[in-house]
Amino acid sequence: MIAGIQIAGVLFAIFMLYLTFLHQKRKEFTVKEYLFWVGLWLVFVLLALFPTALDPFVKGVLNVKRPIDLFMILGFMLIMGMIFHIYTIMRRVQKRSEEIVRKMAMRKR
């Protein structure tokens, strides 16, 4: 029987597939990016529907008691990596904008 969290996971993945499609239609994604995100959301649907498929790997190889624990750990790692990536991009943009403002100020003098 499918649990409520599984239904929520599948609905979330379908919504994200739709958003991915919209971004592709607006030409905001390359074909490779689009295929990556579609593949990721399809894997998410499969894991939401069949969470026990990972049990041999999770319990045997990684020695984690429950698959949800693994997902929580991976989720935190992913979020921290994304935050670091966004921070580095923002710093780069900040430096570039400061340089542009300085050049514009020097031209006005």
C-alpha cells in the first residue's frame, strides 16, 4: 500500500517535472540540463514509489539503519553544497559590480 508521504513525493516530482519542462520551453535550459533534471525527477519518483529498492545498499554497504536517514544526510550535504556554490557566485557578481561602479565613477570625473 502506498503511504501518504509516497504520494506527496510523487506529486512533488511531477510538479518539478512540469517546472523543468517550462524552463526548457523558455529556452532557459540546454538539452543536457533538461535531460539531467528530467532524469533526476524520474529517479525521485521511482524511489518514492519503491523505497525498499535501496535497502540492500543502504543497510549492507553504508550501514545506515533506514533509507530515510540516508536521504536526510544526502539532503543536508546537497543543501550545504548548493549554499556554498550560490555564495561563491554572489561574491563574484558583487566584485564585478563594484568594478563596474568604480569604472563608471572614474569616467564621470
